[in-house]
Amino acid sequence: MFCFGMGSLYSEQRFAVYWGCDTTYIRLKQRQQILWIMNGPLTQSRQQEFNDNGYLIERSLASEETVAAMNAIIEDTVRPALAPVEYEADVHYPGSPVSKSAPGGQTPRRLLNAYARDVVFRDWARSPAVVGRLQQMLNCQRVMVSQNHHNCIMTKHPGFSSVTSWHQDMRYWSFDQPELVSVWLALGNETPDNGGLMLIPGSHKLDLPRGRLDAALFLRTDIADNEALINNAIPAELNAGDTLFFHCRTFHAASQNDSQALKKSLVYTYHCENNRAIPETRSANHADIVVSS
């Protein structure tokens, strides 16, 4: 049965309702989805860049006023660190203090539960500038922010910061589908010298044999194929207000902070509402939050 009415969304919806035409209703929903994707903040070329590389940098996405407000709150809560906190000594990464009682053992690595810390962090997490891009990247309208992964302020201190080796975030997340995007807001300059992120373009498309990863699921550096892969890495050099979006399967790493200043970043992770955390896993500890209508 032909159910296209007058070539408009309204006519399609009217015919779908009054004539019970399932195929027209499907066309309506598909066209609506195409419209909000096409009308989103990302151009087609920028969307393709994310699809190809597994990451995208959007410059000056956060205003100077927003960055200043966030930095002021962090400075008030990092010395001493306001709980909940992950310390460098907790992760046992290369360069981290061996224990909390060792020199540098009380160095905070992450201020946790960023979403609940202040309205300025919540407003950023659910802002149209962020959510609109995520709707395009994730190809869904209903987007959720995770309360279990990232949801933190990264604080990389000079002197006692650790090295984070090459990994995919998805290695310790548990969802129906490996389709999540993290949003990394720089609250100051980020370069390789102060422990800024490095990423391997296109690595989100790789399906590596288990033998190329070590016991903790980091890339093994003693394998020639991995060395060639790592040689393709590029630095995500950011200024305050710049925002890095990256796929949960994109390999990334970071060195120690060799500068004299604290490096701060706000990081959230998002997924579509229909991409559910697997029950009884760390990913399902706390209910995630819908940030789009």
C-alpha cells in the first residue's frame, strides 16, 4: 500500500496514524533521524573525520568563563583533595608511588564523581554543544552519561604523575555494544611534555589477536607489529577550552607530566540509551543519566 502523503513529515505522520501504515511510520522515524543528524553541529566532513580516525578535536568548545569557573573549583578541592579521589599510588602504573605512605603517595590522579561535584560540571556534561555532537557520533537521539566510567577531573601533577600505556578504554567496560564516546575537556594547555594524550588514528577499527596485548590488556611493546602501530600515533595538543571526542576502542596513551604545572582535564563518557551496561558489572554500579531529550 502506498502511504506517502503530500511528501511532508506531517503528512507521513497523519497517514501512519490514520491508515495504520507501518512502513510509512518507519519512513517517518528514519527521516526524522536523518534530519537531526544532518542539522547537528558537525559537518559531514567532520563526522567522517571522527568515523575514520576514532577521535575528533573541537577547538574552543568551552568558553573562557566556563574554563575559569571549573579551574577555580578544582583549585579549591585538589589541595587537599576532596573525596572521592583516585590517587597515583592506587593504579600501580609506571612512575607512580609504590604506596600511599611513600613519597608522593598522596598525589591525586583523579577527582571522582565530577557530575555531582558542582553545577558547572553538570551543565557542561549536558550542554547542547557536547550532546549535539555525541548524537551525531553515536547515531542516536537519546544519549546518556556514565556515572561509572571517567566522570572525573584528571589531575596530572608534576613530579609524581604516572605513565598510562597504550590501551582501549573498552577493555574494562561492559556494555551490550562497544560503542561509547569519551569527551575530554582541556582546562589548560596539553602537550606531550605535560602528559597530554597520544592517539593512534583508525585504531578503533582494529580487532587485534589477544597475543598482542599483555596481561592487563595494554599493547605489548615487544612485538614488531605493535611497534609499527605505535609509530603512527599523534599527540592531541590542546589549549584551554578545546575538547577531544574519542571512541572507546581508540588506542591512546599518556606520559608523565614533565612540566612544572598541574595539568587538569574534565572527562565524561557517553553512550546511547539502548546500549545498556551489563548487569552485575562495574559498568552497572550506578544508574547512568540521560542528557538529551
